Amino acid sequence: MRTARRRADRMDYWPGFVDAMASLLLVIIFLLSLFMLAQFFLSQEILGKDSALSRLNTQIAELSDLLQLEQANSADLETTIASLSATLAGTQGERDRLLTQLAGLGEGDDKDAQISALSSELLSEQQLSSEANAQVALLNQQLAALRTQISALEQALEASESRDTESRTQIADLGRRLNLALAQRVQDLSRYRSDFFGRLREVLAGRTDVRIVGDRFVFQSEVLFSAGEASVSTQGAAEISKLAEAILQLEAEIPPEINWVLRIDGHTDRRPISTVQFPSNWELSAARAISVAKLLVAEGVSPTRLVAAGFGEYSPIDPADNEEAYRRNRRIEFKLTE
């Protein structure tokens, strides 16, 4: 008798230990899921910033090409100006030579003819010199305009590079702030989940047919439904009403920026059902979850905060093939999640 009692005492500790380990594992999985979600949103945000950086780099490349082109044009103009300056110097030298020849001529008809020819040639050289001066002046103006454009392009290029650096800094800062915000959301939701579980423990205190498994509250189907039925019984409606009070308090307390839902999961045992209303356990489990969700909505819970899902017999918590296992697997689970 004493041996049997000690064996029973030892067996009482094991379910609690399993539930605690399962709860810890589910919390870790939940946090990992949130981290993956955070990384997804962060990658999307960074992808958008990368697109902007790509466009900015393209603009910088275009500005650099334009700057090189303007610099090449400036070099060509300077070469042209040097050539014209050399031509002008040669023209002035030829003019001086002609003036010298003209001054050295004396009297006489042939000399008059030579003077007339030299004067005509001198006039032509002077015209060429004036044209060269005009071209040099125009080219100097164009060169000054090009230098202004080059200066503007250099300033634009510096501004683009500065924006590029600033954008990269903003992306890094955005990543840090997003990670901090998501971590804060995880902490907030965990705190509200703890408050919600605390209220439910008070509401459902003393019940043996309602259990906590990890981060879920588990109602045995017999509490809410008759065998093979999806309509909530009178007794079950009273329990759902208590649950609705805790959910309404939660809705009022959780800030709107925290995206949370209460998931209602319907489960059956492995024995098949086949009726006109429920061709399989899937239909039965989904219908039961939907019935609970509708009852919560009737009690004032926002339908946007509820998710109903049917799992049929495919997520058992007890794989054994006996009546006790069947009873444990027939259940409705409530889980507060994102």
C-alpha cells in the first residue's frame, strides 16, 4: 500500500515537469518566430533602402561621367585657345613685319604699288587679328562657363556622396531601432499573456477538466460539447462567458500597436466520424472552434482578435490508443499569440 502511494506521488511530479519544459520550449519557439518575423521586416526595409542607395549610386555615376565630359570639353577649349593665341601671335608678328617693310619703302611708282600691296596685306592681317581676338574672347567666355558647370557638378557629386553616407547611417540606425521595438513588443505581449493567464487561473480555479499546457489553456471537449456535436452546451456557454470577461479586459489594456489574436484550436480523437453534417473529424473540430469564436463575439469580443482553426485528429497530445487518451485528445485550446 505504501509502495503504491509513493509510486503515485512520484508520478504526480512528472506531468508538472513535462508541462514546465513544454511551456519553456514553446516560449523559446515563440521568441524565435518573432525574431524571424523581425528579420523579415528588417530585410524588407533594408531592401527598400538598398533600392534607394542603388538609384543614388546611379546618379553619382552619371554625375561623375558628366563631370569627366565637361572636364574633357574644358581641356579641348584650352587647347583651342592656345592654338588661336599662337595664331594671333603669328599674325601680329606678320603685321609688324609688314609695317617695317612699309616704313622702309621710298618714293616712286613701283614703290607706290608695293606700298598699296603691303597696305592691303596689312589690312588683311589686321582683320585676321581682330577675328582671332574675337574668337579668343568667345572661347574664354565658354571656358569660364564650363568651369562654372564643372564646379556645380563637383558640388552635386559631393552632395550625392554625403547623402549616400547619410542613407547608410540611417539604415544601420533603422535596423537597431526596429530590433529594439520588436524586442519591446515581445516583452509587452509576454507580460499581457502572463496577466491573461493569471485572470483565467482565477476564473477557472479548482477545475480538473481545464489545464494549462505550455502557453495554452486546454478545455476538454466534454466541458463545452456533447459527443459528436458542435453546438456549445449550456454549461459550456457559461464557461465561455467567463473567458470572454478576461478577454474583454485584455482588449482594453493591450495598446493598439500590439498585433495580437486569441487562437481557438479544435481537436478530436483518432476515431473517425462520418455524418451528413460532419464528414470527417476535420469538419467537426473546425465547427467546434467556430462555435466558440461566435459565442465570444456574442459576448462582445472583437472578431478581429479571434482565429478559429480545426486540427482534427492530427495533433494529439496523447498517442496512446485507449479511452483515457481519446478523452485527453478531444479538446479546445486557447492560445494568445501574434
